[in-house]
Amino acid sequence: MLVGDGELMEKCKGEVIQKRLEDDVFFVGKVNNVHDYAQAMDVFVFPSLWEGLGLVGVEAQGIGMPVIASPNVPREMKLTSDVTYLSLDSVDAWVDKIIEVSALERHDNTSIIREQGYDINHTAEEIRLLYLKD
């Protein structure tokens, strides 16, 4: 399942067609309810060529989903032990890791994520105070 969009989406779709995987790959596209789709996933695969913080990886960690990311995703994204960084040079390493972690049970990491400053309610209050400051 691919959720989102980007400049490589058409290339990804072409690869899926070329390899006759249309029945095995679901392209969701850009949506506002990513969390609904995340509940159906076993592993969050993040083979990004370039990335800012990678907040979506933080969100995946929050629901206890294993995250496999490329070295192009900043190390600051790793807030739990559920994150593995792998080089983009080895597809086999990615496949092996996906198989390995897909059997893991999810666990609630929200308290760990909050402790590290990722709490929308706390952040919203900080922003509110900044704007209302004299």
C-alpha cells in the first residue's frame, strides 16, 4: 500500500505494471486520513531519497509500527527502538528486514513520543502562548 504522492509516483506505478503486481499493490494517493490506512499496515517502509524530519515516521512509531528507513531520513526521526535504517543499495536487505519485523506485535509508544516533545496539544498551547504574548 502506497499512501501519498510525489515526483516518483508514476515511476512506481510503471514498475508495478511492468512486474505485473497490480493485484498486489494498492496506490492510495494523497489523503488527509493517513492514520486510517496505517492501521492496516504491518511495517512502515520509508525508502526516501531526501526527507525533512520525516514526521510520518514519528507517527508510525507512535502506533508501534516498525519503521524501515533509508539513511536519507534524518536520525532525529528515530525516537524508539522500532526504527531501522538501511542503505538503498540492497533490495534484499530491505525485503529480509520487512519479513523479519512484519511478524512483530504492535505496542503503544505514544508516551515515549510525547516525552520527546511530539504532542499536538502541548505544541498548540505553546504556539497559542507565543501569539498572545505581549
